[in-house]
Amino acid sequence: MQRGVISMFRGLGVYVVAAGVLLVGLVSSQQLRAGDQPRVKELIKNTCASCHRFEGKPDSRFKLKAPDLMWAGSKYQRTWLIGWLIGKEAPLYAKGYRWDLSQEPAKHMTVSEAEANGIADYFEKHYKDRRVKVGAFDVSKVTAMEVEFGRGAYKAHACIGCHVIEENGTIVGGPQSASLVEAGRRYNMDWLYRFGQNPQDFTPHSGEFLADATDPQLRAVIGFLAVQGVKDFKYYEPWTSKEFKTASVDRGKLLYKEYCSQCHGATGHGDGPAASGLKPRPAVHANMAFDKLPMEYLYNVVNHGGRAVGKSTSMPYWGLTIGQRGVADVIAYLKATFKGGAEAAGAPSGVCPQPRNTQQAPSEFLAKANPLPASAEHVQAGRKLYMETAKPLACMNCHGTRGDGAGPLGGGLIPPPRNFTCGATMKDIPDGQLFWTIKNGSPGTGMMAFADMRDQEVWQLILYIRSLAQ
Ligand code: HEC
Ligand code: HEC
Ligand code: HEC
Ligand code: HEC
């Protein structure tokens, strides 16, 4: 440990404080107990404060030796803080905190577990930041969809340029500033939310990258950070809330008339006055079986709109307009009213050969061939995605369990879903075309984009789809 600390000092060009190292040794050898707050105070003043500031105004990183700790009582989750102080946590700055002085990350000094607990207590007592509103960000209300939005915003606002995160098992992003790989275990989310509202209040030059974000966008980014490094994060499911338990079909009927019928039509036939110019056409609700759909999808498409589920932006997001109770009520109305079963308004899906006017994929896609063998293992993996796991919605909900296009939503889409059982139509469609349509959606139709799906999964799906052709 000593060597690490000394080399850090050298890196910083601060030999003087090397005496502090001796002190650390001294204090820990006396086995400080957590409850011994005067001695904890001494440790902080004599050792920690030789690098960290505990008071003063926010200042540039280039004038500091270490991150400021005057808000340490609000910033961290206790288990992370203790882990950090006893040396069990991953480094935060891949290039060293002061990368202008040293290229090397230095090993942080460690204390005993009892000392770490004492320090955590001391921080909570003396370094609470009054600007941080307790309960401002409720981690128990973070939904999976919000985290997806946050992921998008994290990239759109360039956060990834300076802060690394983990994606599918690899570290991605620039190592310029603090690693956010463990953000969900590290930060107190109330602090993080306050930080995001104006980073300059904590660290000048830390980037005003969220300054143009709306509050929902900031919350989505914090939600995204809240799951980083957290195994089995428990997402909030809004459709289990009390609004849904007490939803009213009658109130939903009024909402449908006021907000949905101009496009979807008074009787759900997709023929409202505002429908004529729209491509894709508004869904024909009368031909859809809503009680067979996963609630998660139904909630997301109504609350967050078409775009959130890879569909057309012409399907608006209703959460802000009609609130959670309204969303719950209108969904109750859809489920009670539209049970599907009527023949599709357009060409029936099951016909074969099936008329096909799908836009042609760009040539670089058309040239692609499936790199996977049609092994039982891959076909089975494709089947699982098709039937259950594909996000935002499993294929069978439109294309049907048999692949003939007769899924719960299939009858309400114009044009209808592709009939995969129809060999006569499918044999002329190249692999690369199928690949492109799955990733990109079919513009102007109800076929959504599965943009986040991994290539390997798309190819597995294609193997499965091809196995359905007769
Ligand atoms: C030799 C200088 C030095 C000493 C002494 C030191 N630290 Fe640090 N500390 C750092 C640096 C530099 C970082 C930035 C992370 C890194 O590079 O390891 C850091 C990071 C931290 C962090 C995480 C800060 C954040 O929000 O990113 C905490 C908490 C912390 N130190 C607490 C302490 C405590 C408590 C003590 C005393 C027991 C202490 N440090 C002693 C230099 C020091
Ligand atoms: C140009 C580089 C850059 C970009 C882009 C950037 N940051 Fe930062 N960020 C910094 C720097 C520098 C700091 C100050 C902390 C430090 O000294 O490393 C910081 C600090 C932070 C901290 C506090 C770190 C800590 O533990 O004290 C968080 C959280 C954070 N940024 C999140 C974000 C988010 C979210 C975005 C995108 C909206 C973003 N950053 C974009 C450079 C950047
Ligand atoms: C401005 C026109 C418009 C209004 C108003 C509108 N929708 Fe839609 N809706 C659409 C369009 C267009 C689609 C088809 C989107 C697609 O397939 O990409 C759609 C599709 C849907 C779908 C089917 C999604 C799917 O996966 O195929 C549901 C459910 C839905 N809307 C519910 C509603 C509800 C409930 C309301 C009222 C609260 C409403 N819509 C109001 C235009 C509208
Ligand atoms: C919300 C309904 C819906 C869902 C869910 C859906 N599809 Fe589709 N799909 C359609 C519609 C509608 C079409 C017809 C589009 C057209 O005519 O261009 C279609 C067409 C296709 C085509 C035909 C491409 C072509 O070039 O002819 C493929 C392949 C396809 N879907 C694959 C999938 C896969 C794989 C999934 C699941 C990962 C899926 N679809 C999920 C509605 C859906």
C-alpha cells in the first residue's frame, strides 16, 4: 500500500505530504473503532484532508489533488463507500485523477473496516449537502422503458465520450472522467439528480451536457445510471399500480372518444377523420385482441407512444396528456371492447402467395447471407425470441404462433404481417432483406424496428422463420 501511495504523490508532484503516509500506518495500527468519532475526525483531518478538500467552493479538477468531499455525506451509498475505503472497489479514474500530471492510476490508500465505518458515520453527520433534497429521485419507480430512454440520452448527450460504462460485458466509452460502471452501487441517487440539475454547483468544467435536457430526460439518465453495476435490478411496473387496479372502462370510453377516435375511428376501425394522410395507417383496433397482449407493451405504446416501441411517431405518447389514470382507463376500455376475431380490414394474412410491397433493403444488406448454420440449437434460439423474448414485442403477437400472420395484433394492421408459412412468397426474399426489415422495420407499415437486437439473434430468427415455410 505504502508504495502505491508514495508513487501517487510522486505523480502529483507532492512529496511533502509523504509524512501523512507514516501517520496512516500509525493510526491503523492502533485499531480504531467505528464509534470513536474524535479519532475518526483526527484521521480525516490529518490524512484524508492532505489530498481531499472538505470545505470551500467548487473548483477545477486541475487545481485539486483529489475529488472534493464536502458533500460526501450525501454523495455515496454506504456499502460502496466502505468498500472503496477498504480497497475492495474498482478504480474510478483509468488515467489517474490528474491525468495532466501522471498517466498512471494510483492505488488509493486503505483503512480498516472499522475505520471505514467510522468515516462513513462521520461523513453522514458532518458532510450532508443541504442542496440535495432527500427523496427527490425515487429509485423504486424506475421502469425498464425509462432506462432504455436513459441509455439513448446517455449516448445522445455525449456522456459516453468521457465516462465509461459496461455494455454486454465490455467496457465502452472514454476514460476521461469518473467511471460510471458501478454508478448504481456508488451514488446516492438524490445527490446524482441534484448534480445533474447543475453539475457546475459541484465541479466546474464537468460539462453542462445535461443543461438542455428536460426533467424527464434527466430522470431517465439517472434511471439508466441507477442500474449500472446492479445485478437483478427490480424495475417498477406501472401496470401494477393502483390506477390500474381501479381502472374504469366507462371513463376509458370517454377518453377513447376524445383522444383516440380521430385517428382510430369511433368504432375502432382505423377510419377517423385524421387517419387519411397517415402512413402507416392507424391500427384497426376492432380487429385486435387486446386481452392477449403483454401489458408491458400495451402500456408502453399508449403511455410512451409509437416511437418508444420502434413504431411510427404518428402514434402519440399519451402519458403527459391523460395521466396514469387515463392510460389505465383507456387500456381497460381497449381490453373490454376489442377482442379481435373479425376478418382483417386489408388483405387477410393467411393468403398465399401474399401480395408484397415492402421497400427494398439497401444493397449492402441485400448482399448479406446468414452466417449461421441451420442447427437445431440456432433454430430453437430463434423460436424463443419469436414466441417470447424479442423486445419491444415478441413476433408472434403479430405474425402468429404458426407464422401465418394471425397474432393478436395481426388482424388490425394494414398491410398485414408477412405470412411466413407461405413458401411461394418467402422463397423470393433474400436473407439480407429479412435482416434489414427486422433491424429497421418496414417503413410505412406496422412492422416495427428491432434496432437493439444483436446480429446473431436476428440471424437465429431468420433461421426460425425460414423453418416455417411450407
Ligand atoms: C494521497 C492522496 C489521497 C489521500 C491521502 C486520500 N485520498 Fe481519497 N482519493 C484520492 C484520489 C486521487 C481520488 C480519486 C480516485 C482515484 O484516483 O483513486 C480519491 C477518491 C476518494 C473517494 C471517491 C471520491 C469520488 O467521489 O470520486 C473517496 C470517498 C475518498 N477518496 C475518501 C478518502 C478518505 C476518507 C481518505 C482518508 C482516509 C482519503 N480519501 C485519503 C486521493 C487521496
Ligand atoms: C467532455 C467530457 C465530459 C462529458 C461529455 C460528460 N462529462 Fe461528466 N464529468 C466530466 C468531468 C471532467 C467531471 C468532473 C469529475 C472529474 O473531475 O472527473 C464529470 C463529472 C461527472 C459526474 C460526477 C462524477 C463524480 O463521481 O464526482 C457525473 C455523475 C457525470 N459527470 C455524469 C455525466 C453525464 C450523465 C453526462 C452526459 C449527460 C456527462 N457526465 C458528460 C466530463 C464529462
Ligand atoms: C394522430 C393519430 C393517432 C391518435 C390520436 C391515436 N393513435 Fe394510436 N396509432 C396511430 C397510428 C398511426 C398507429 C400505427 C403505428 C404503427 O403501426 O407504427 C397507432 C397504433 C396504435 C396501437 C397499436 C400498436 C401496435 O402495436 O400496432 C394502439 C394500441 C393505439 N394506437 C392506441 C391508441 C390510443 C389508446 C389512443 C388514444 C389515447 C390513440 N392510439 C390515439 C395513430 C394515432
Ligand atoms: C406490431 C406487429 C409486428 C411485430 C411485433 C412484428 N412484425 Fe414483422 N411484420 C409486421 C407487418 C405488418 C409486416 C408487413 C410489412 C410489409 O408489408 O412491408 C411485417 C413484415 C415482416 C417481415 C417481412 C420482410 C419483407 O421484406 O418482406 C419480416 C421478416 C418480419 N416482419 C419479421 C419479424 C420478426 C422477426 C419479428 C419479431 C422479432 C416481427 N416481425 C415482429 C408486423 C409485425
